[in-house]
Amino acid sequence: MHPDDIRELLAAAIPNAEIEVRDLTGGGDHFEVTVVSEIFAGRGRVDQHQLVYAPLRAALADRIHALALKTYTPEQWRQRPKSLRVIA
């Protein structure tokens, strides 16, 4: 499966979300998905993840082997710690 296919499925189900999809192995079956959406406000992590899993259910049955999820409200996204910079 291509990351763009996952992005399209999620964008259709969660309008106005910011979505990033990374193929972790290059094989099209292990992905990391980050979704930032107001729809997550007031919901627990399990409920947030269920909102992401729902439109991917068919793909999870036969094309996606592993899916790592990161879900944020826009406010949580703005407040997340900045990643460390790697100095070469």
C-alpha cells in the first residue's frame, strides 16, 4: 500500500486533519501515521485511535501489517516538546 492511499482514506474520513504517513520499511505494509485534528478534542487516546482505524479497517485486514499511530488535537500539537537536533 502506498502512503498516499492511506492519507486519502484518512482525509476523507477526518476532514481538515493534518496527516503524515511514513512507510517505515519501504515494503508498503508497516506505517507510522500522525494525525492532528480538532475531532480528537475531549476524547481519550483509545477513542482517537479508533477514529483513525475505522477508515483503514479493510486495509488492516490484508494490506497493512503494522500501524503506529500518533494522534493530537491542534493544541496538543502546538504544545508538544520540540525534538532534539542532531548535530553531525
